[in-house]
Amino acid sequence: MTTIETDTTGADAATTPAPTAIVQKKQSPWRAPAAFLVMGLLLAIVGAAQSWSVALGILNMSLISALMAMGLNLQWGYAGLFNAGVMAFTALGGLAAVVVSHPPVWEALAAGGRSMALSGVILVATIATIAFAVSTLKGRMRKFAVVAIVVVGYVLLRPVFADAVSSIETVDPARTGFIGGLGLPIVVAWPVGGLFAAAVAWLIGKVALGLRSDYLAIATLGISEIVIAVLKNEDWLARGVKNVTGLPRPVPYEIELQQTPWFIDLVTRFNAGALEAAADAAEREAILRQLVIENAGNFVKLAYAGLFTVVLLIILALCVRALNSPWGRMMRAIRDNDEAAAAMGKDIKARHLQVFVLGSAIIGIAGAMMTTLDGQFTPGTYNPLRFTFLIWVMVIVGGSGNNLGAVLGGFLIWFIWVEAEPAGSWIVQMLSANMDPQSELYRHLQDIAAPFRLFVMGLVLLIVLRFSPRGLLPEKVRHS
């Protein structure tokens, strides 16, 4: 037997590439606290320079935006799923606020409730029959049976549903024209909004998660437009573009606080110096009345901020725990190399469906919270720029794969989005102060003041991608 020895120190070894070590610059433990401290200072500057009402308004929407960014980060940062349908899940959360908190419209239910219930029975029976046919039949017979069941179900459902919709929408359409809700506390709508979004995400995921990432983005974007179109046109559900207003609050109303003795006493104690400087009792009373009116709105916004902060901290703790768990390590392994994970026996599509549903549920909760803050549900305001693109910018700028990065991105990008417009107006005023109002340049500067925020958002995104391509708070690379 002849033994052939191979010399690995020659030319063959020289052409063999050596393993490349991935070197990551160590991230300072003070980076995240410093970033959030800067955000706090920015909000304080807005409060001192503009008003505390504006600063608290930015804070509340930043908390909600951070929650949306965390939901998207769960999908993209953990699993690499390109969800371009954030808008739909936000709107479904808003729909939950109406369904849960608005009182029932008994006249509409009396007019079309039975037909609507019968429509539901027909729909459920059709779906159950299709499931039975799929599980028991095979081949061409199964395809024929499914098509036949769908046709029969549609023929039965269409007239019953049309009669229900017509009956409901004709009941006082100026004020109602829809079935209303359950009349429960609106806080209950927050988890229900998550359930609504999770249910629709499960249906989308069963259809679209087998597609490539670019096709998944197209599919989710298209389906989100379908969801918004349904909400706009089905008046019986939530009044469509006529909007649902006057939703109940989880916090007191300003007018109630202005008449509450303990709140008046609280404002008096906090502003004792200003009140003592009053010339007489009448002036003191006028100053106190104005302070009570101003601080009532701030107190309400602070109460909202407290509720939203509790929800954000709970979900942040759960996301951090999930990221550091074996489940989180498995999701990152699937994200980095799904073929290797599949070879190890992992069900890639099932895991993708799981994380897609969880992330959408978080976005749905945020959508319900936003409708709660607004006090109204307006389907016409949901657009991809605000509720998809902007959330993606938050995740990219903050740091994909890092939960704190998603929260920071939510705060920073919303702050810039709100403050860019007044900053643009101020810059235009400074530039055009000495210009002729009839000049072409003057009119051009006035025209670009309003869309200045779009330019700023693009500039911020480009700067961050150039100098910190992995975000302001990058994902930490964990070595086993």
C-alpha cells in the first residue's frame, strides 16, 4: 500500500483563504444611557422654548412610535422578514379601539343585526366545509369541491350580507350608520388590537411567508392597502371615511379637572409665587383660572405618558428576554443562515410565521394606543409614508436587532418629524426676511417650507447610514 502525503505548506496552501475574523468595535456601556439623556434634553428644550404641551405631545407619540418600531424590529431585526404592511396592523389596532370601547348602536343592530349574524354563520360554515373537503378529498376532486363550495357560499352570503349592510348604514348615517362596539373600557382594546393584528398577520403569513423577501415586501404592502380600503369603504364596520369620534378615555377630561378641587389645589401650590405676586384678588383669580386651564391639558398628557410608558417597558422587557433566550438565538441563526438552520431540523416557515405574528401583535397594540390618544378613528389618515416608511427609518436609524435601538429610533425620528416643519419655516423666514415678496425666489422658498421635513428625514437617514450603518445602537454580536 502506498501512502501519499500532501504538503499543505506549498502553493496549494498559499492559495487557500485563511478564516476571516469578524472584529467588532466594543460598544461603550454608556452609549445607550447617553443617547436617551440627549433625547430627554431635547424634549426639555422644546418644553422651555415652545411649550410643555408640545413636548408632552411629542413624548406620547414617541412612546407609541417606539412600540411600533419594536414590533417591526422583532420581524426584521430578529428574523429578517421585510414587512412593508405596518400600516395595516396599525389600522387594525385602531379598529379594535372602536369595536371594544364604542357603545353599541342598538337601532342599527335591531335593523340589520340578525342578517349580519346569519352572514357570519354562512361564512363560518363555508370555511369549515372547505377545510373538511381539503382534509378528506384528493386530486382533482378536491379542487372541484373547493371551487364549488366557494361559489355556493358566495351565492348564499351575498344577498344576506348586502341586506344587513344596507339596513345598518341607513340608521342615522350622520351620527352613526354602523353597529358600534361593546362599550368596554378602552384600555381593554389595547390587547384586543394585538389580537386583531395577530389574526390578520397569521392569514397573511400562511400565504406570503413562503415567498422571497422582495416578494414578501410586495405582498405585505398590497395586502395592507386592501385592509385600509376595506376600513374606508365598509361604513357598517367603523363609519368608513366619516370617522368615529368621541371615543372614551382612560384618563380624565380636561374640563373635569378644571372643576375638581384637588387639581385646583395642586395647581395653586405649584404656582404659589405667581399667585402671590397678583395685585388683588380678582387678578389672582384670573391668573389661577388660566393656570388651571393650561395645566389640565398637561396633566392629561402626563397621564397618557404614564400609561404608555408602562406598556412600553413591559413589552421591552419581554422582547429583551426573548432575544436572550434559546428562541432568540434560534431566530438569529435562521436570519443569518436559514439553509443551515433547516439542515439542523428547524421549521423555517413555522418560525417565520411565529415571529411575524408576534411583531404584528405589538404593532396592533400600538395602533390601539394611538387611537386612544387621538380619541377618534380616522381610516383616511393611514398612509404608507407615516405608518410604514417612517417606522422603517426608526428601526434602521436606531439599530436593527437591538431593542433599545428601536426605542431610541422611535423617539429620535418622531422628534425630528415633528420639529422639522417649524424648523424649516424658521429657516425660510430667516432667508427670505429681506426679499421682495413678489420675487420668484421668495415664492419658491415659501413653497418648500412645508415639505422640508421630508428632506430632513432623508438627510438624517443618509448621515446615519454613512457614519453608523448598523444604527445608533447596533446589535451586539454574541459569541457562544
